[in-house]
Amino acid sequence: MDTKALHTISYGLYVVTAKNGDRLNGQIANTVFQISAAPPTIAISLNKQNLTNEFIQASKQFAVSVLAKEAPLSLIGQFGFKSGREVDKFAGIAYKLSPAGLPYITDNTLAYLEAEVNQVVDAGTHNIFIGSLINAEVLRQGEPMTYAYYHQVKRGTTPKTAPTFIEPAKTTGGSKAAKYQCSICGYLYDPAEGNPNKGIPQGTPFEELPDDWTCPVCGAGKDVFEKVD
Ligand code: FE
């Protein structure tokens, strides 16, 4: 069996949000899909460990913000690699509340959808929430972010709790131009690419990054990076 076949499946990239009482939370998900048209019904698959899963189990509602291609890694890092149990995911994020009171992202978002859960399917590590659409709005025109674009062009990474996570290979030795991976979020620093968004030119070895350089995805310091093959 060649599990690489799974990599040929295409996905989008979304922020799934929920509330529980006064508390708001959200997380990045690539598994959002419309499953029927009349009535419009959508489904999402979320890891059982995630706080958003817990909130949806309790409130039976969720919202989806459809990210635009321009969405920055920092936004994806905020919702994808931090836990709502430790940080306020919405700190510093532009958002509004839907008619049902669920948060949706207003920057770098093409549309939002809101659903009332009518079925929860136990899928082992994940729950699939199936819900009827109760609100939806197009916020602006643009191209949606795809999972492939996030990985290939934006050099994004996958958290361990995602359905599509694959363990990276590690190595101990290596040349000066080795790649380094963030042990918090999995972001891979490739010297050949540098980090132009933070003023780091192509060809800069990891060792020559400034001491105050931080992971462009999760914001962790250089000290948590590990050399990889
Ligand atoms: Fe990181």
C-alpha cells in the first residue's frame, strides 16, 4: 500500500470556530466539505483532543471562515499551532460575530458559513460533525487558499493533530546548510529559501539567523528548532 496516494487528494484551508457560553475558540481545518444541497449541509472533521471539538459537542453549532490565498502564515499559526486552552486565539485577530453569535475571521477571508449540528460521527481519533447551514455570507471576491498552495508556496506545515499529519525524518549530523524544523509547529526552515517575509535572504544558513528571529508560523524562538534530514 502506498499511502502517498492520499497526498493526491485536494483540500482547502479553513478556520472552524465555535463558542461555549462566553468562550470563543477556533482552529485551522482542511477537512470542510459540502455533502448535500437541499437542504444545504456541510461536514467537518476535527481531532477529539481539540478544544473546538469540545465546544461543538457542547453547543451543537460551528462556523467556518474560508481563507483567501493571501492569508498569512501568522494567522494560520495562531489558529493551527496554539491551543485555546493556553491562549486566547482571537487576541489581535479581526473578527465579527455571526447572527448565531459565533466568531468569524474578517481579514483574508472570502466567506463564512454557519451550521447547526444534527449528527456527530465517531471516526476514531476524529469526530465528523454534520450540520445544516443556518447562515452564510460572501465577504469578498478572491481565490480560496488550498492545502497544496499552503504547503508548496507558503511552505506551511501540518500539526500532529491534523488528519493528514506525517512524521518527519530527523538526523543528528549534517552540513552547515541543513534544514531546521520547529519542534512546536513543524515549520521547516530551508536555507535555500531563507525567510524573505522577515528580511532573511535566500542562502542564509540557520546558524546565521539573528538571535531574535522567530518561527514565522508559531512565533517560537530559534532554540526550539531541530536539524532535520
Ligand atoms: Fe513554529
